[in-house]
Amino acid sequence: MNTVLIITGALILAFAVLYLVARAKMKNTPVVEDNDDIIKLTDKNFDHQTKNKVFLVDFWADWCVPCRMMAPVLNDLAGDLNGNAYVGKVDVEQNRELAQKHKIRNIPTMVLFKNGKEVNRFVGVKTKDFLMNQIRNSEI
């Protein structure tokens, strides 16, 4: 019985240490500047920018660590897109009405628009390849 308690305690302690280390690494994720190809979207320009295009819109906030993790992925993606596909970002803190209009409940949420209409939605951290495939599939 004592052996089981000791092993259980050691496992709990190990998981707690791993959790704290992972949390510390995530909290220290640096803020990455947006690529020049990423379009900043607001309440005022959203409809105009997303019309007649394929547009991946990232709904994010500065305090959101997973959002910070997505920034380099979106920068790479925006640099690789050509043609009629674009990447945009909406700061949900500065554009609350826009986030409410699109029913954003969690961040990061990326919404794929085609001709101003939502065609797909992704919540959480995604890879560049995944997002690129989704954009290509929607262009067809």
C-alpha cells in the first residue's frame, strides 16, 4: 500500500513540474510583429476587404498566448499566398462588435471567408500546411 502511495505521489509531482515548465515557456512566448502582407481588419474595413476574395481572418488578442504562437505561422502563410487569397487579423479587444457579429467565443479562432461569406472555422493553434490546404480547397 505504501509503495502505491509513493508511486502515485511521484507521478503527481512529475506532472505538476511538467505543467509548470510548459506554462512558463508559453507565458514567455514573445510578441512577433505582423508580416506586411497581413491586413489589419477593423469594424470599418472588414466587409470591403473580405469581399470578392478568399480571406483567412485570425481573431486574436494581445494577452492570448496561443495567439502569439500563431503569429509566426500566419506570417509565413501570408508571405506564401498569391493570387486572390489573403490573411487578415482582427484584434477582438479593439473590435468587440466584429467579434460578436461573427460569434467568436474562443481565441485564436481563424475564419475562412470566400466572397465575404464564412466557409470554414478553426479554433486553436494550427499548422501552416493545414491552413494552406484549407485555403486552396476553398479557392476551387
